[in-house]
Amino acid sequence: MPVASSRRFRTLIAVCASAAVAFVGLVGAPAASAATAPSPATTAPRPAATPTISGDGTVLAFGAAAFYGSTRNLHLAAPIVGSAPTPSGHGYWIVASDGGVFSYGDAAFHGSTGGIHLNRSIISMSATPSGHGYWMVASDGGVFSFGDASFHGSTGGIHLNSPVIAMTPTPSGHGYWLLASDGGVFSFGDAAFYGSTGGIHLNSPVVGMASTPSGHGYWLVARDGGIFSYGDARFFGSTGALHLNAPIIGMVATPTGSGYWLGARDGGIFSFGNAPFQGSGAGRVSAIDQVIQITGLAHDLGYRMLITPLPFNTPVLSPGASGPAVAALQQRLLALGYWIDGATGTYGATTQQAVYAFQKVEGLPRSGVVDIQTSQRLATARRPAPRSTTGYVAEVDLARQVIFIERDGVTLWVINTSTGSGHAYTLDGVRYSAQTPLGHFTVFRAIDGPHMSPLGELFRPRYFTTTGIAFHGSPSIPPYPASHGCIRMSNPAIDFIWAANILPFGTAVWVY
């Protein structure tokens, strides 16, 4: 994939978030007049007693955007993950992570994946230019087409470095771009590739994309509000160097393409170019909720915000935390197949290892801390799929540094690991490289206890090569390759392996 030659990360003065709401999208709420934008580099004061709203799929509308309904009072089978406006602006669809679709205003229902088994959760949807169809996209880049939406390709069968987070159709509707969290851009149909951040070191992950009216360019926006411009997309400013109260979650371009709005998780709005400030959700979004998407209008000035609950009702969980939120986190990890030693309600070492593994599989920063981004992904993630399709296999994914224990194509457990660092070392006067061998092997030997090898202690090793490479326990499992070549896991994890007979002799091992 081509990579952008330069990073456009210039910062201009932003029109900051305000609590002035042009139209509060709640059932029965009257439309209010448009708010006046504050002067540059100033923040409009928040009302002292503004009531907050809550509910999965709540919609707030501003400017010319009208409110037509929401899922906030419905009992949902899966969390809400996205929305798409109709081309007329007089309606919209809301989609859940299982692909269930809810239609409002002039948005007609054309189908859903609600009854289909999905390999990965739905993360976004987009409407066709006619409004008579829509696409849905999953985090693996699988694309589902309904109505007059044509299928032009997907990344469903491609190994991705980072998960897909958004889809943007071309103005003609005869193509679309898929965007990954590392800024990788995948083009299909008449969508031309103009550049990406796929090979650039980013300060923050990419969270959104908007195309120009011509379809000959696009913008990417990062979590810190940094803007990357490609093709005929012009740079009008960013929040890349500003201190933000909440991270940016997406962007919307004006109909002319001469400006854009950035939306923050707390409902704050930043306006650039010819994008007028139409109001914000700051002060309207409750402490246990978040804005997950901002959508615009095709022919008028306005935008809508989509609001969902914060997973686990907490912004950050880290080692040492305890309580019901931690227990909910542990139950969620176990439900997805990530091994921990139980839902104890205490964020200990095995929970951190499971969070590392989840972040690795989902292409998130490997912090071991459940931040907002990790929480959002936990709410919509599905049990990861292994590469093997038949038999009982222990897969070791060196790129992601995780172990998959799977049977007949179904992942039973995902375990965090640290494999060969690739660094040089010397043993008995001979220089070696710390590499984990690739290929297919079989578990054939085990030692039930500590074993002192020439390179250090291996706890309860289970060997699969004649050169001494084994799965074994260790007190140190960092979120990156650090071993001499063995497959390290935590001591509690190897104890579980032994207790449950997870790696009996004869187990097929596939290292890739």
C-alpha cells in the first residue's frame, strides 16, 4: 500500500466546544434556534444546570439536522455502533454491532445481518447516494450490501495489521474506502487511493475519515485531532497541539469541502474552514456515556451526534483496581476467550495479561490498561478466529504475540505471550539470534516443574522442537518479543495449561 510522503499536522486556532445546543434530539423536544459560534480560541460557558441525557443510541441534532428518533429507550440485543444519514437529510439509520438496523424519518429498511453469523462485529454503515441502500462493514473489513448498494470488494480475507474502523463511499456510490486504525486505506470500485498513514508513526490512532465532494481526496483524523490531507482535500486546521478534555472520535466535512467539524467523545465540537459552529453536546453527555460518531448533511449545514454508554461505566481500569466494573471486564474477557484466572473483581496480573492479548488481537496500543478506546472495542468485539480450520491446534501468532488454542476452527483460549526478541546473544562462545522458529511442530516432551536451561529457568516447559523451544511459564511477560526463542506465558497460565491438559503430547503447534 502506498504511504503518504508527509504528515500534515499543522495546528490552527479552533472554535472550541460549547454547551449551546441548536437542537436537542430527544423525543418531543422542540427545535431551538441555531447558536452563535464563540470567537476563536474561546470556549462558550456551559449552563450551570443543563440536564444530561443517557441511553444507547441517543441522537443529538444541531443546525439544519433534525431529530427523527433513536434507540435510547429500546431493549437492544447488541450495542449501537454507528449511524448513517439519508442523502435528503430527512432521516437516518442506526446500526448495532450484530448488524441490526433501525430506520427513522425517510430512511427505509433494506435488510440487516441481525440473523447472520458474523466473523467480526459490525462497526460502521454508509448510505448510497440515492438513499435506497446501504453498506455495513465489520472490523475485519467484511462488507455487507443491501438495497441498491453494490459490493465492490472487502478486506474480509486479508490479514490486517490493524482493524477496520470506518467506511466512506465515493460520491458516485460506485466505490468506497475502508479505513484501519493505523490509517491504512483500502480502495474499492471507483475509490482511488491518494495516500495513508499506514507506514507513519502516529502519536494517536486514526479514528475517522471524510471524503471531498469530488471524491478525489479525503481527510483522516487521529484521536488527538491531528488531520492528514490527501488528494484534493485541503488542510484547514487541527487540534493536534491542543489540550483536549476528551479525545476526538470522528469528523464531518461541509457540503462544499471547504471546511470540517471534529467531534469529541464528550460532545465538544471544533470547527475549521467554512464549517460554522452549530452547537455542541458538551454538558449534555452524561458522565457514563460517550459520543461515538458525528454525521453530517449532504446539502446543508448541520450535524448529528450518536451517543452510547461507556462500557463498564468507567473511563479507565488499570492494575490494582477492584470492584464490579473490574468483574464485568473479566467476565467480558472470558466470554471472548481471553484466559484469566477468574472474575475475581480485582485487576491483577492475569487480567493485565488478558488485556494485553486483547489489545494485540484488536490492533490497539499495548498498554495493559482499559482506556476508552479499549473499552469501546470490548463492547463490540467477537471471539477472534484462528487460522486453522480443522483439528486441535496451538497457534502462535508472532506478529500479534498471542497464542490461540483452537479446535476445528473455533478459538477456545487466547493467551498472551512473548516470543523470540530477534536480538543477538552468545552461548558457550557461539553467537546466536533469539528467533522463534516458524512452521508446524508437535508437543512431545514436558517437565513438571522448574527446569534450569543454559539460558535461564523455564517453568513447567512443554517442548515442541528438538532444539529446546518450548511453551513455558515465566514471571516476566512483557507486551513485546523478549525471549530467547521460547513461547513465554505467565506462570498462572502455564499452571492452567497443565491442570486442564491444554497441550497434551501430540498437540499440533503452528508458529507463523
